[in-house]
Amino acid sequence: MTDINLDDLTHLQAINKKLTSGYHISEQDTLMWQELDQHIDAYRALFNALGHDLQHDSRGFYYFGSDESTPNMGKISRAIALTIYILIEHYANTGKDPMRALFDEVNDLELMQTLVQINKHLFDQLEIFSGSDLRKDVYLRMVRLGLAREVENGFMLQAPIYRYIDALMEVNEETYLGDDE
Amino acid sequence: MIPAKKLLNTLTEHWGVLELLFKRFKMADFSLKDVQNAIKQKQPSWSNERIYKETNRLLNQDIIIPLAKSSQLEINRAIADFATFLLQEEHLGLAQEISVLVDDLARLGNRLAKAGEIEDYDELRRFSRIMDDRVRKIMKLFAHNENAILNIVEQAKADNAVQSLQKRYQAVIEAFDEYIEPMLEMVDIRGDFHACFNTIEAQISTQIEQIDRLGKSYQDKRMLEQLRTRILEMHLVGRESLRKSADMLMPLREELRRNNLITRQAAKVLGLVRKNGVDNMLSAVQPNFVSDAQRFSLGQQRHIVAYMAGLVDFEHDEYQLPEHDDVPAYQSPHIPDYNDVKTQFRKRFKKASKKAQPLLSFLDESYPDLEADEMLFLYQKLISDGDLEISQSQEKVKIKIAQQHFSLYPFNSSIADDKKATEQ
């Protein structure tokens, strides 16, 4: 049994608030990240007892695992997934190193407009019709989930994006939920 | 023949120009005009005449030489090699270069053994010297290639993301396929390299033994020993350098492989999504998030499980319900042992039995430290004790004990004896 001294967990309140809202704490959130890193056993035991599943990804982020999403969150997650995959393809098509560009380049409104234009057919399904729609519906939500951070003239993606890349590698014909199923 | 010192002077004087030419044109040719421009750039104050003179000096001393059948120029190969060494701008050599030298080493080893057999010490010395030279050359190649690989790695890492993957890693892939892999094969413990060194080492050791036994040409022994050490060291250095180079290249190769995989997969998935629709394709694999809506409810199965688990553990683990009979009667720590009280009571009221004494005032006097409730506890014990003779008063009396007032029909010490006596 882990002894939990609540006095040691100075940022418990902030961390709990962030994590329960689906936020991913990555290294950029220095204070909370360090705190979690130092007392990981205590936090894990505590959150476990509360029915949360605190996950630590070695690529540098913490989050609450979840087996299911509310319909609304599911829709958001799919929109984020699609955006990321389109970004990867876009970078590769323009001859860049996709994994590097994904995390190093600022995603500005111009890029968003280009993405939506090129993939109109796909974004239409998610009711995203313009670059500013994409910004509002995807990027701002990514910020709220800790997947991206806002910088001077756009957004930078952060390490938790790897969850989507892992998901990408899982997709194959079998994951298709056709109408007959 | 140009005196070496004169050449070196010119080199130091014009090193800036040469470095510029070397970096700008790499190994390609350039025109006379380019040389003059380079000098002008380095020494802006010089007059045209002076520049012309200096250019001629470089040409006369064969530092810059004209290409065959052309007016173009190039840097003398020897000087260029020297510059690559100084600037560490080394280019990766071929694995074959090293393997040729090793083969030659094996051949020389055989010759050395033969010379030893016929006791031709001049020959022995000569071969040992050549072998020594070869070994140094191999070591130099190892160091050179290691530097070259370091350059390749740095370039691949430093290049901006604008360049395409293919280009960025081309040099890495080439270095790996054309140098590291054949070399690793060669250095492998079962490879030719190893076998060859074992033979050479054995041959040299035999020679040393021979010299020891015969006592002839003793000074050669030292040379042979040195050669043997050097070969062993070379083997070690080579392995070390290859390991380091491979370690540097490996992550980049992995990165490339992974990036290619991800790009391919992304294209494939987007293709599937286009065909089947976003929701159908991605619902099954999308990462899930905890959301605000779930925060205040036992929304998920896991929450309910945790809740149930909480219920099971609700009673504290360490708490055990007591058995009925092993509960000792509660005793306030202040209360004196009842038997003592009883003895004292008897002692006191054995003689003073003329007047009825209120029990409570006896207790109050005897145990002034006790609380009121503790005193009452003793009181009720005394009055319910059948052994003692006490009687209850008929009148209600107010009594003060331990700062508390009570009104009751008090029990008093018995005066029955007297009464009996008087009655009788």
C-alpha cells in the first residue's frame, strides 16, 4: 500500500482539474509535469482509487486513459485525427520530413486554409468548411486538451500527438465499421 | 624541386584564400579569375598588380595547378588532401580500401615468416617496416572514416525540414550500406579480418621465439614486438571506431525507416477514409479523452468498479469487532481499586458507628481527586455490595461532591448496630 501524504502533492488540485477535463500534461507544463514526475506513485495510487487511469507515456506526457468518449468528444477526436493525418501527408507531399515538420513547424491560418482547400471532401464530413473553422473546431480544442500550444501566429503541436500516430499505425481494413456491421 | 620551407610560407600566407577556394569549389575546378577574386576578397587593400603577382606565386609553386588541356585550375591534390585533414572535411572512404591493405598485410606476413625461416634478417627488418607502415595507414583510414561519418550525421541532423527525406538521408544510407555493413562483416569474429590477424600474430610470435632461442639479432625483437602490439591495437581501434560509427548512424536509419512507414500509412489511411467516410474508418481507433461531462458522474464502467471496490473496503481493515466476553469492563484510570475502597470503608466505619455517615462525604474526603461521576460509580458499587451494612436515608439531602451538587436520598453507613443495641 502506498503511503500518500497529501501535503506533498502541492499541485494536486490543478493537476486533477486539468486531467479530469481530458488535458494532457506534457513537459511544456513544467510545474505540473515535474510534480507528477516526482510523486508518480502517489498520484497513480490516488487517482486509481478514484477510478481514473493515470497513464504515463515515455514520450513525455501524462493523461487519464479512457475506454470510451462521449459522442461529442468522439467527434472532436476524429476531427483531430483527420487533421493530423492530413498534415503528415501534406508535409510529405511538399517534400518535408513529416515527423520533424509536425512538431517543429508553426501551423498558421494560411496552412489551415490550404489543408481545408485540398481536402475539402474530407473536412466537409466534419462540417469544417474553412481555415478559421479548422482553427476553431480543431486547433483551439487541441490546445484545451494539451495536444498543442498557441504561439505568436499559430499553433505548435506537442508530444501527446503521438497518441494519434499510434492510432494511425493501428488503422487497417479491419477497423472499418461498415453499414453491414 | 621547390624548397619545403618556401612552400609552407606561401601556404601560411595564403591559407585563407586556399580555404575559401577549397570550401567554395570542393573538388571541382575553377578559373584564374576565381583565384584573383578570392585573393581580393581576403586582402581588399591589395593593388591589382600585387594580386597578379601573388596568383603567379601560387601557380609557380604548384599549389594551384592547371588542368590538363584546359585553362581551368585546381588545387594540387597533395595540398587538397592536407586541407581535408586540417579542416576535417573528410569524405567517407571505401571499405575495400581497408580490405586491400589488410590483404597486403597478410601477404607481407607470409614474406616475413619466410624471411625468418631462412634467417635473412635484413629482409625481416624490411618487411616488418612495411607492415608497420600499412598498419598505420589502416589506423589513419579508420580515424578518417569515423570523422567522415560524423560529418554525414551532422549534416543529416542539421538540415532543415525543407529538404526531402530521401535527400536528407541519402548519405546516411550510403554510408551504412557501403562502409559500415561490409566493414562489420569483415571485422566479425568469424570473418577474414580476424583470421588474418590471428595468422599474422602467430607468425610474428614465432619469429620472436626464434630470436629468443637463437639469441641472434636481438634488436629486431623489439621491432617485432612493437609491430605485434600495433596490430593488436589496430584491431581494437578498428572495432571501436566501427561501433561508434554504427551507433551514430543507426538512429538516423531507424528514423528514416519509421518516417517512411508513417508517411505511407498516413496516405493509406486517408485513402481509406476517402472511400469509407471519416466516422466509419476512425471511430474504432481514435484516442479517447476524459471529458468534462464524465467528471461529475460515474459515467464509465471503471468508475463504477472503483466505487464498488470502495464499498467493499469501506470498513477499515484493521478494525475487528470485539468478542462479547473479552471486553474488560471499562475502568477510568483514576478510579482506585474497588477492593481497596471497600477495605478502607470497613476500617473507617468499624468503630465510628454512633452516627450515620453519608457515604458520599466519606468518598469525597478519602478521594478528593476524583471527578463527580467517578465518585458516583464507586458509590453505586458500595451500595450494591451485599457485604456492607448500609442504610438509606429517608430524607432528600443536597450533597456537594467534587464541585457538583446532588440531591438524593443518600445511603449512609449503617448505624444499625447502635439501633439494634438501643432497641435491644
